[in-house]
Amino acid sequence: MSTTDHTPGPRPRRHLAAAAAAAAALMLSACGNEADGETSGSEAEAPESLTVTTFNEFGYEELFEEYEELTGIRIEHNKVDTAENARDALRNSLGAGTGASDIEAVEVDWLVEFMQYSDRFEDLSDPEVEGRWLDWKYQDAVDEDGRLIGYGTDVGPQALCYRADLFEEAGLPTDREEVAELLDGDWENYFEVGREFVANSEAAWYSGSDNIWQGMINQVEVPYETEDGEIIADTNPEVKDRYDALVTASVDDGLSAGLSQWSGDWTDAFQRDGFATMLCPGWMLGVIEGNADGVEGWDIADVFPGGGGNWGGSYLTVPSQGENVEAAKELAAWLTAPEQQIKAFEAIGAFPSTVEALESEEVQSATDEFFNDAPVGEILANRAEAVEIQPLKGPNYLLINVAIQDALNRVDVDGVDDAESSWEKFVDDVEAMR
């Protein structure tokens, strides 16, 4: 579950200004103290230990033990509670020139922020790994000078998870192929089926607007910033139209349970029939199973509103400030090799980004007992093929996405604003980033 925004609940608006100021401070530091590119550990003997920082769940615990047995190198694992906290810590370490782990995991939504300081990371280009990853996964981590600063871990092709028992009670089909046919279409079709559902059920159609927004915005090719760095989030009609449609469906039509993703109430809702559908990248399967332990009825359909979409995925980077960069490169390459990606998939459902792993029998034949023995490997592989758009993500992508999710939550979760007044606050937040 290493993917996209894993941070709990809405953040206060003052957080945006603080984060922007911190980013600016790092940029000043980077300009005045550029890394010299030397790798102090390049000729050294194998270190006794290596430090690795990840966040949430990468499925690496058993892999670390295996690597320790293979090499005799001890792995010191720093698992940060949220992606946001991991991002802040890495930013501070890069700015200070010290404090980073030998390997630092970077989430795709904030990878572009650190690409501004790509000279502070090791170039991981190596003929041994050429052609290893899906092309778009590889290219996202290549800087303007052609340096590869991250080895891809997972990706997040999205299917749709649903409660078959709640569907049946509401008079909707329950067979996953029939559900796929029912929900095949655009987002308006998904909302229309939801209106039919809530008219015949006490449960909500989905947990909250912030969850649905991730799926909707990941299908916009240029959502928040243009290629030349112009911020267009508050003037882009594709963003505003989706915001309006989602608020209408969530609040006016009552499709949302009004829960902020990752909050305690959101977690509890899995145990009390809180909602019937969930956008499902591969890493979400483990989240649902963990939260819905003992609950029967979850299934997964080979369909996604609007076509295909990717939500999340991460990279392993090697900061140049480390003392063991060569050994760190070797570990990062090993962790992201097809064989290890398959093991991470089997451990927590982290869906592979390497071509060989995606085509493997282990992935293609994978089923999940919790999801009614669904062929999750085949379904997610099909969903990966359906991905046609990878949104352009500029350096402000994460801050802007947090701001608009906060805007949605002010209306849907907290009920403190109407749609238009909350949008105006979002416009103010965006203006402060210019």
C-alpha cells in the first residue's frame, strides 16, 4: 500500500502555507549548497548495516530478513506513519545536507517536487535494469539530464471493490461480471447507479468525496499545472466541472458517507456497513481486508468509471549524502526486481511495476479469498492495460491536491461550507502558491 496520499484526514489551510515556505527554504538551500556528486561509499567494503525509510506498508519486512541472510548486511527500517511525514522528513534532510537514510522511499505524487533537487540523489541508471519497468513508470523518475533517480516499486491500476451483500439487498446485481457491465461507463453512470442504490439501502454508495476525487483527477491529463510551470488548478474547467459534479453527487444526492479517508471514523465504517463501493488500486485490497476483518461480502469487479486510472505507486531513491551509496543501490535494485515485487504483491497486494512480474504466473493466477476468491491478479493486470492517461504533475501537485480535497471535505465531511464558498477558499489557497 505504498501508494498515493496515505495521510489521515483533512489538513488545516495554514498547513499549505507552511509547506510551501518549507519547500522554498529547501530550494534556497539547494541553490547555495549543491551536492558534489561524489559517493563516499563507492569503493568501501560492504557496510554492516543500511538504513531504509518507507511509509505505511511496502511489504518489505520479510524481504529485509531475506536480504540480511543473503548478504550479512543488517537493515535498519524506519517506517514512517504517513507519506506526508516521510516527505517532510526527507525534505528537511536534503535541505540540511544530512539525516537522510541510505534509501528513501518517495511517493509518486511528490516525486516531482524532489526532481527539482535531483542532483541530491544518486543516478541509478544501469544496463542491468534497462527495460525492467513499465515505460511510463520508468520515465517519471528520469530528470532533465537523463538521470534515473528512483527505482519503481508498485503501481496502482484501479478496479472497483464493492459489497455484494449490500448490492443484493438494494436489488443490484452481485456477480462481478454483471457489476462490471453495470458500472461500465463514465462517472455520471457511476453516480446514477449510486442514486439507485441509496434509494434502496441505508448504506452510502461511497465513503467520501476525497476517495472519489483521486479517481476523477487521475484521468485529467493536465490538471493543476502546465508543463512550463503555470498553475491552472483554479481556472481549469476540467477541475471545476469535476468538483461540482462530485459535490452534487456526494451532498445533494446523498451518495457519500461523509467520511475523510484514513480517519478513525472511516476505518470504523468498514465494520458497520458504512458504504458499498471503494475505488481499488491493488494496495487498497489489503487496507479493506484489514479494516473489514470478519465482514463478508466484499468483491472486486474489472471496471472503473471513466475507463482506466492509476492511483499511487512509489520509488526507492538513494540520497547522495549517504555513506553507503553503492551498497544502497544494490539493495534498492534487489528490492525492486521482479522476483521481489512478486513477493511484495503476495504479502500485501502491492501491484508490480516490472514487466516480468506483471506477466508472471504468480500475478496472473493470483486470487484473493477475502474478495470472494476474485482473480485479483488478472483483474488488476487488465486495469493496468486500461490506463491511458498519466496526469502531468508539477512541483505543486501534492499541495494543490491536498487543498482541493480539503475543499471537498469542508462541504462533505465537516459541513462548514457550501460548494461555492469552499471553492473560493481553494482559489485563495492556490493563489498563495503562485
